[in-house]
Amino acid sequence: MSSKKSTPASKTSLENAEHGFVATEVLRDSLQLVLVNMLDLQLVGKQIHWNVVGPNFRDLHLNIDEVVAIARRGSDEIAERMRALHATPDGLASTIAKYTRIEQPVNTEVLTTDGVDIMVKAVQATVDVMRQVHDPVDEDDPTTADILHQYIAELEQQAWFLSAETRRP
């Protein structure tokens, strides 16, 4: 760190943008794991969305797109939060394949009831990751933990919507 002291008037907006909170290794790695699973949730969701067939097709087809939209928004928000905390997100396919916690579906047509099960498991795996990293994230940065809260709630609601498709009273 330089011993030269600058006055507020001499600071540029670029310098000010480079100051601030820097993610700890735990925070960075936790967010990276969340990012990987949010990205994979989008991919698995679209795979099922494109290949689902059977009873109640249209409703499930549309509901899966809601999950994909949440995962897409969430992955972007997590990646941008990482950048704001001076961490570099990695959304490469090879990284997703290596670190995802989501079970990969088959590459065939999927009956709607099986599609529900696949999607509920994928959503739950993603939420499980967020719950697993929540406390260490909250300890390092409560602001980032608030972002996790939002996506946990939204995805748990989607798991409920999806699972209601095949439940019997």
C-alpha cells in the first residue's frame, strides 16, 4: 500500500470503485458453488423442458421455464455479486460438469411425472447447496446471505409447485 495520501478531490471514480469489501476465500468458493448449481439448474431445466411429454404437458412445460428464469436471474446476480466482491466467477461448461451437485437427466423424452421428479430433485440439490454455504456466507457477508435467502425462498416455492403436480391427497 502506498504511503502517498490522496485527498478526496484527487480520487477518481475508478479508484473508488476498486475499494471496498473483498470476498474471503470461503465466501468466493461458496458463491462459486452456488453459481455452478444455478447454471446447471438452467441447463437441466431446459433439457427437461424440451423433452417432456405426457399428461399435463403444457403446465409442466411452462412451470419448468419459471424455474429456469429464476436460475438464470440468480446465476447472473451471484456472478455479479462475486465481481462486486473482487472475485472471478467461472461459468465454463467444464467447471459446471465437474462441480455440480445436480443429478444429470437422460437424453431422451421424459414422461411428465418423471420430469416433475427430476426437476424437484434438481431444485432441491440447488437449494441444498445454498443452505450448506449459508452460514459461512452470512458470517463473512450478511448482504450476500440476503441474496441467498431470496433464491432459497423462490426455488423452494417452485419445488412445491412442481411436486404438487404428482401429489395425491
